[in-house]
Amino acid sequence: MNPGLLKLAVVGSRTAYGRLAGIAGGVAAGVCLLLLLWGGANGLSARDDRGAWLRETGNPSVTSPVAVDDLATAGPAIPVPLTADAVLMEANPVEVFRDQLINRRDVAALASTTVKVPGIGTPPAPGHYYASPALQRLIASTPRDELGDRFGTFAGTIDDGALPGPDSLIVVTGATEAELRQSGRAFLVSDFTANPYGGSAAAYNTVLSIGAIAVFFPVLLLISIVTNLGAAQRRERFATLRLIGASPQAVSRIAAAETAVPSLIGAVLGVGLAILLRPAAAQIPVNGTRMFASDLTIGWAAATAIVALVVAASALVGGHRTARAGIGPLGVTRSVHEKTPTMWRSVPLLAGLAAMITAVLMIRVMEVRLPWLESPLLILGFLLILVGIVVIGPWLTRLVSRIGLRQARSAAGVIAASRIQKNPVATFRSVSGLVIAVFVVSVFAGGSSIVESTEVYPARPGLLQPTSLHATVGAGHTQAQAAEAARQARELPGIRSAAVGFGPAALSERNAGPEIYFHAADAPGLGFEDIPATGIVTVDASFLQYSTTQPRALTPVPETNLDRLVPVVIVLGTDGTPAAMDRARTALNGSGITAVPATAPSDLKLQSTGRLIQGLAVLAYLGMFVAIAIAGLSLAVATASAVLDRKRVLGLMRLMGMPVSVLRRIITREAAVPLLTVLLLSVGLGFLVAWLMVTFIDDTYRVTWPAPDYFIALGLSLLLALGAVTATFGLIRGNTAMTATRFE
């Protein structure tokens, strides 16, 4: 390639330098986002691997001596002996502090155990605990009667290699074998293996893959648009090269090189920008914790591969566009009409919908499980829908422009509709980024619409009060022990009442009755108003269930004492302050007689079945922001490029006496028509795809009305579109002035 020709084609004017800077800046932004998103995807995977040991389920710690079909005569379960190659572990499901869920694991082991707990090593001795750094800071800054007394004596911190993130609240406490076997919920663990999200791993990875594609696609559109910046000016320069003897092949190579150079500079800048922004990106909390900055590192090999791919793709696209333009010695003085789009452009979109619907029907209707096919179908279908929206857009835009041309009543309307009809692909390309952004935002909003707090019912007589906590008492404990635990709790600040419930057997045993007995004097503290005039009352055991919405009534009991019954539950009433709630929880959990940790009605929102989607809610809103920001930038670049490419035509219109205001209305209509044409389609498809994704994960989930954030995002998208078009008004005046309109 002749260096002189390359220099002549690439440099030589302020406009050329500005175009190269625009390409480099756009590619830098795109590569930076690609690297951060890729690093985020790898970071989520690494984080799940580090926290996989928390989902270890082990093996049963008891065996039954009878056959399964002889449950009626089943005897007591036989404990499996604890050996040196196993530990007894119990996962505490509801260890809560200040509306934060703490991952607690109680471990009992022999002194000779060979099992190593991740991040700790040898299991802690009874009465001691290891905590994550974030939890230990919380314990140190909180009064012990609100948190620290639950765990015992501090033995050390858990290593970062066993923590999902720096904000993870995890504690491993030592206990005796007798304490853990008492609850019946402990299991034997001989090795901590990777078990990311259990049976939900496939669904989790599928959702992450779709989310990554949804954000990557607008980035690729941005890179594609910026590399085409100033296409008309380049065609004029290439025509000059053809006039002085350059071959079409040489011109194509020059076009590829002049696109590759700024793309390479921009890609390298993007790598540097991603490194600078990595610590800030790691501060974004996902599923309750931030990431370690190292999680976002993808390595130099991957970064080099991304740079090489972006530069190679930009060069190939630049060369191909120039070769396809057919630039001759006299240039391209007349616009080449595009090939008329037809109905066939709807095929990718329909194929994508068919693939996603098929994947959902296989699981939820036909109940056919083919893991090797389900996720690929869903991911491929989503990708086809993204491509299909971009492909079908020009066809729909042309149909609307034909209607608009017949209804046009002004010069701006006629000119805009005529250009859209002749160049629907180029016209739609300008707004394609924003259309995809609206679709992506709708998908994220629909998917995250199931992320809502479980409703906590207001205080009502006959229902467990929202400011109360209760814990079931383990088998083998006496009434005196329960009474002493209630007395000690009642003396704590913020605790208004303490009631002990009784029954024929512990609630965890088979012969536990359907009713719970209380002293009538304790009934007001439980929230009852209509109290029978007896010493002892009973209430249905469903009174303790937070999902109960119908008030329960007290029933009088003729007995005057509860000597033949055992304590089954302790209920504490508080003043509702966070400190009192945590103090009551610590008192119950540290009493030594509870079989199940204390729970409150507000704990429901921390244990909902939609935890997987809840964990991705922040990613959904982050995806909305990224998609909208990229779309706004893409539209601004594409609109400015369209004005620059048509400055000669627009300048001739001004020479003929057309006011600048009319030119502005033309540009505005050319952006508004394709955008509004596909806007409703994008919104509808977005929520349909969200529903398919949610149903794929679990058909008990429901996509509800989107949160106000969605409408804010939608309004922001439209404002960005208006701003991007308005920003070109100054460009129109400057590039269509009489002094700027000349001919070679």
C-alpha cells in the first residue's frame, strides 16, 4: 500500500482529525464497556464458586429402622455416628440482623477430624466462632446483647477465598454434637464441593447469559455506528484517489487501514479506561455484596483478544462498505437507492420467539427435560429477537413512511417521508440503538418486576404482631428452663412481653398437637383482645405462621395448670425498634433451649422464593442504565453522521430558500418516525421475553406491573432521543451555510 495515498486519504484537515477522534472515542467507550461487562460476568462466576461451600447439603445424620411403606409403625430415627472424616453441620436459615441475612453454619466435629472448612481450616471449638471481616466489623460496632452474644468467643476471620464478596455476612460457630442433633436439621459433611445454586445453576447461567447479550448488543451497535462516522466525506476522498489512478482494491485497503488505526487507538484507550474504572465498578452491589476488584480482571490475553477482534472487525467492515459503495473516478454524486425491504425480514424475529416459546413449553407444558437443549434454545432465541428487531425495523419504517407520505401536508413531511421510503435501512440505523435499548430496558424491567418485598400485614387482634418474635423450644427442656429464659428476656430494654406456649410434645415431634396452650395473663402481649375469663387458653398452632391472614380466636381450657405439658414456643413482644428486635432475637437464640432460631414477620422478605431473581435486580437496573447511555450516544453519533453525509443536499435546499427551521423539522421527523414505529413493538416484545424467562426459571413467578423506575427509564430514553436530535441543530446551520456549500 502506498503510504502517500494513505496519508492523503486519512489526514489533511480539521474535519478529518475530528472524524478520527470521534471513531477512536466511540471505540474506546465500547471496548471499555465490553471489558467491564466481561469481567463482571467472570466475577459473578468466580463469586459463585467461592460461595459454593455455603450450599453444601451433605448426607442425612439419621437413618430410619423401618421400610418406607411402614411409616405408621416407624420408630425413632437412629443417629449416624460422627467420625473423624465427617463433621456435623447445621445451616441456620434465619439469622437476621437489622434486616440483613447472615449466613450461619453451626459445626460439631471430633477432636481428630480431618475435614477442613473452607476459609477456616479446622472447625471451631464449641462456643467459638469464625466470622467474615464484614460481619466481625458489624459485631465489634454493635452492643453484644444485640448481635455478638449469639455466636460466642471470636476465634478468627474467614479468608477472602471462601467469601462471595467483601460485604458477605458469614459466620461458622462451633457447637457440641448433642446440640446439633437436638434440632434434627443437622447433616453430615465429609467434603465441601462446588454446588453453585444447586438445581438452579442452569437457569442462573441462562439468565446471566441473556443479560450479557442484552448489554453487549447495544455496545456492538455503538462500535458499528461510530466506525461509519463521516462516510460521505470519506467517499469524496476515495473518489479523488480513484481519479488519480488508485485501483478499487487499493481504495478498499486504504479504507480498512484508516478505520483500523483510530479503532486500535480507541481500543487501547478503552483497555486503559476499563482498568481505571475497575475499582469503581467493583463497588456496585449485586445480591447484597460488592465484588472484589480482582473479580473484574479478565487477563491480558482476553483483553488483547477483544482489542484484536474489534480492530479486525472495524477494518473488515470499513473495507467492505467501501468496496460495496462502488466508488469510481467521478465519485458517487447520486445517492444509491437501497434494496426495498420485504416481509422476509420478519423471519429472524419470529424464529427467535419460536425458539424461546419452545424452550418454555418443553419444561412447563410437555415436562420434557433436555438440559443440553433448553438453555441454548432460550439464549439463541433471545439473540435472534435482538437481531430480528434490527432487521424488521426498516421494513416497518418503510410501511409507516408510505402512509405518512400520503398524509403529508408540509414540505418537511414530504421530504422526510420520501427519504425514509427510499433509504429505510439507513434511516432506521440511526435509531436502532435506542430501539434496542427500549427492548432491553423492558426485558430487565419485566424480569425485575417480580422482585418485591413480601407483604407484612399490619397489627391486628388475633394475629402474630409484626413487632414480635418467636422461637420453638427443643425437645427435652423443662418448663422451668423456658420460664427462666422468658424472665431474662422480659428484663431487657425494649422487650414488652414474654409468653411461653405449651403442648403435649415439641412442635418438631410427631405427636405434637394442633393447639398451643398459653396462660391467659400472657394473651394481651400476644395481640389478643377478646380473652376468655379462664386461667388457661388455647389457640390453633397456625397462629405462629406469618402467612396466616385470618385472625385466630382463643378457646378457654378447664385445666388450671400445665404440669402435664412441655414448653414448645417462646413469643417475645417488642417496642418495634431495630435494637429491641435484635436484642430479643439474640436473647432467644442464645438461651440454649430453642430448636429453631427466632423469626419475625419481617423476615419473610429475606427468605422469599425469588432470591435468584432478587439477586439479579441490581444487574437489571445497571443494564437499563448502560443500555440507555449507549443508545443516547449512538443516536447522537448517527444523527450527526447523517447530517454530515447530507450536508450538500441540505445546503442546496438552503440555497433554494428553505429556512433552517424546516431542515430541523426534516431531521426530527426522520428520527421520530422509525423510533415511534418500533417503540411499542420493542416494549411488547421486552415484556413477553421477560415473562418467558421468568416462566423458564419457575412457573410460580409472576411478572407484575413494572416499577416506576421503568417509566423513568423510558422517559429518559425519549429525552435522550430529543437531546441527540436537538444537538445536531447547530451542526445543520453550520454545515448548510452558503459558504459551506461548494462543488468540486
